[in-house]
Amino acid sequence: MAAKRVLILYYSYTNQTKNLLNALAQGLEEQWVEVVWEQLRPIDSLRFPIGTVWGTLVMMVLTFLRKRFPIQPISESCFSRWDLIILAGPTWSYNPSGPVLALFDRDGRSLFQDQLVLPLISCRGYWRAHLFGLKRLLQRCGARTTTPLVFSHPTPEPWRTIGVFLRLAGKTPHNTSSRFRRFYPRYGHSREQIIHAREIGGRLAAYIHGGTQGRDFPMPIPVPCDGNDFGD
């Protein structure tokens, strides 16, 4: 029997998305699923952190307006047939990231037509608008989509948005007052979410091996919540 093959096609701005994917891929590979990675790389590299408050505000406006960030060509092997494509990336101001939007503009139909695609979103919140837009893009390309996976930063609002904004602006919120650290203990996803992603990888492998690719991946969207987004 031919080995099951999964393409992980992703963009990660601050490595939060990539950390989740590393764990997910480990769960897949432990169950004998071949995983092939393809990272979207902007032609002009995006600086992290942005470094200034004004620069961060400008970037948030541009991403809200769905600015594209052109990407380098992806590998020819990405246009093969796959048992599943995991399309992963962060929410940027309610939208898919600029590199992901650029991918759809250039390669969307040739890449996704008649493929089964699982969207994975890493975010602080407001993922619903992102997911709605992403599913519309995939449908226009002729893809079949399955139940998405959404991982939101676990810190509650308003501390999550404040902390992320400071981090993008080049500040170090964890080194501020002890009072702020009490409400915002860390940036990004938790260790528990990383463990959860690995468990999901194992369950996803069983789903693929079971030959049930015509049906939705039988799993609820994990850890959804609301907040502002840019990064990951």
C-alpha cells in the first residue's frame, strides 16, 4: 500500500505557527504518514519585531486592507497529488497573511484544485473572518476543505492585545512591571497547546489511514477566542 503523504504549506511570521506545525507533524510521522514541508518566503523579508509603535500601526492598517507580500516560487513538488494539504498561517488584522494571499493570486488554482485542504490558523482572535475569507478563496480554486484547526493565544484580553502590540513594536512586555507580567505571563501559544497539536497529528493520521478523506476531519475547532491580530 502506498504511503500516505501530507503537504504542510505554511507561513510563520514569529514562529508561533511553525511551533504548532512541528508538533502536529511529529504526531503524523509517529503514525507513518510522510510529511513534506514548504515554507512561504516573502521576496522582501518582513522584519520582526517591527521596532516602532508607528511602524506597527502602519502594518496593521496595511494588513487590514489585505496587502499582498509577494513570495518566492514554491517547489514544483507542491503541485503533486496529496492525501491532504495543511495550509497554515496567522491571522493578520482579520485576514489571512499577506504571503498567503499572494500565494492564492499566483498559484491558487493550479495548487489547490481537487485537493483536500485543512486550514490551520494561529491567532490571537477574530479568526472567523480569516476563516471565512480563506474558505472562499479555496472554494474558488476548486479545493475541498475539511474542518479547520484554530489555535488562539491563551492569555485573556485586553492583556493579550496589549502584549502582542508591544512585542511587535520592539518592546519586551515580559520585562515590564510585575503587575503586567501577572496578567501577561508569556507571548504566544502555551506548552499545553503544543502538546495538543501533537495529539491532533496522531488523530489526523488515523483519519488519513482510514480512507475517510471524503468526510470532514471529526474534530472540533480547538481553543477559539476573540481578540486583535497581527503576527504569528
